[in-house]
Amino acid sequence: MKKILLFGLFLMMTPALIKAQEPAEAFWLRVDGLFAKIEIRDKDKKLVFSGPDFVSDIKSRWQKINTLSGKEKATDVVVEKMLERRLKPYEHIAPFLRTLLNYASLKAEKEQVDAFLQSVHYLLEQPGSPRIIEYLGVIEGIVADSLLSNYKSVTWKISAPDFEIYNEPAPQFVFKNIDLICINGNSSRKIKGTRGKFEPFTRSWKGETGIVDWVAGGKTNDSIRIELNKYQIFLQGTDFSADSVRLIHIKFFPQGVEGRFEDNFRKGGRPGLPKFETYQKNLKIPGISERMEYRGGLRLEGNELTGVGSPGYPASVLLQAPNKKSVSLRAQRFFFKPPYISAKDAFATIHYGNDSIYHPAISCVFDEKALTLNLYQGNSL
């Protein structure tokens, strides 16, 4: 009878003893209890997971990571919440603890460990099935392989896995001064020196700044580049567009000109891309030709440079001859293919002294080398 009373007294005291433990001891007591009897084997009876071995490894790694010092209580709160949501030790809690250690070993600030724990707790509080495994998988991909997204044949990576978690309240990953890399087959393109926010569930990237090379026909043009302002990319595809970018063209615009940019990072690109068009349609573009003055907008499609106008405001070309003769041309589009400059359906005015000849619909080709201007009636060149 005395033994029974003592045993009953022990059972009554056990919860109080656990509660009286230090937070670290209470946490490890819970983890030991969760994994003590778990043993997973494959179809050939080979051991693939041992609960006690897992806990031993976690404890050993935990002690070596300074940012986890004193974080046992906060981690225990998350584990308790996972158990409330009926998540399982092997399927859910073990991946959570692994990812916590991997992320903590990457970050030097304890605040980022707190941010990670808060992000998991936030997801556990959301209605419906928690997306914990998906979320942990994204973080593991970044930490292990600098991977943001891998969908069908399109892979997006960053040049370094240095990121921070911000909860707004949903978790967002913030990257600073990295290269954003798109891989498609054996081809890769990148946005260099950029920063941005990555949304782990929608795979969307909201970026700022960065440089994009001008790649047309599979070849990079070193004299042209795009400087980005703000932009957004869905990282399960290869389409890319951005407003308010700056085109740097060493020959025509070494200081840069603003406009809109479109591209496709898929291997081989897409016809007509990359594409840039200026916002201004009254630019004076020097350097196109020694004997020509151009005013209008500019469009660059692949390797094709064209001058463009807008409705009611056509682009214009003034050709000046040494004998004071001149020809002014106005059209919605001029094609610049050295040594030729051409247009269809142009308004042409030939000036000679005080006289002039005007034609409202003419096609023209100017040969810069031969210094000849051919005019054709109609719109055929």
C-alpha cells in the first residue's frame, strides 16, 4: 500500500517538476519525449531515421550556434503550437528544427532567429492546413542551394543566400546586393547588383535597382545596358518588363535615357526582344549620322534601332548637303541600319534656296556612305 501511495505521489508531482524546469531543460525534455520511440526504416529494413540519434545531433549543433543561445523557450512555444495543430514529430517538427538550425547557422543576428520563429508561428495560426512544409522547403532551398524557384525548365537563383525574414505580417524574404539569376537549360541570364523582396508562396519578386545586359540573338552587346529602377517578376516564368528604366547606349546615350523595357530570359529569347522605347518623343539623338539631325522617340528591338513618333507628332530627320540644300523628312518610324536610314509613308520637303518641293507620302533611303538619297513614291522600299 505504501508503494502505491509513493508511486501516485510521483505521478502527481511530475508535471510540476517539468514546469519547474529551466526553459532550456523543459524544451529538451519535450523534444526527447517526442522522438524517443521513433524509428523509421525503408522497405529493406534499413534504418533511415532514428529519433534518439536525431535529438542527439540537434543538441550537439544547437550548442555550437551562438544565435540559438536562450532561444529554447521561444522554440518550445512553436513546437507546442505545432502539437496543438496535430502536426507530427517526424513529418513536421523534425523539418522545423532542422531548418531552424540551418537558418540560425547562416545568420549572425538573434533578431533573425526570432523573425523565423515568429513567421512559423504566424503560419500555424492561419486557418486551414498549415503550409509549414512548403515554407520550410523554400528556406532550405535558399540556404543549401541559393534557390528561389524551380518550375518545369525554369530555375531562379540568387548569387548568395544572405537574406532576412520580415513579417508584414506574412513572411517576406529581403535580399540586398545580390545577382538574381534565371537558368533555362544550359542558358542563364541575370540581373546584376539588385535587391528585393521575395514572397515564398506566390514566388513573386519585387526588386529595386540592378543592371541587365542587352542580349539579342544570343549575343551580348557590351555597349548597351539597362539600369533598372523598380520592377517585379513572377519567378515561375521568364517574362520580364519594367517601367522607368534607363538605357545606357555608349554611342547615342552615354548618359542614359528613360523608357520602358521588355525582355524574355528563356533560352534563345523571343523575336522582337529585348525591347526598349523612350518615353520622350522629341529627343535629339546625336551620333546617328554626321550629315543628319534626328528628333523623335527611340525604340530598340533586338539589334534593330528605329526612330518613332507619336500620333500627331511624327519623328523628323533633317539631311543637310554641303551646297546648302536640305531635305526634311517626317514619319512615324525611321529605320537605322548602317549605312542606311529609311522610312515609309514619310512627309518629304526638299529645300533649295528659297524654293521647296513637298510630297505627303513617299518612301526614302539615305545611304550614308555613298551620300545619296533615293525617294520612292508609295510605301515600298
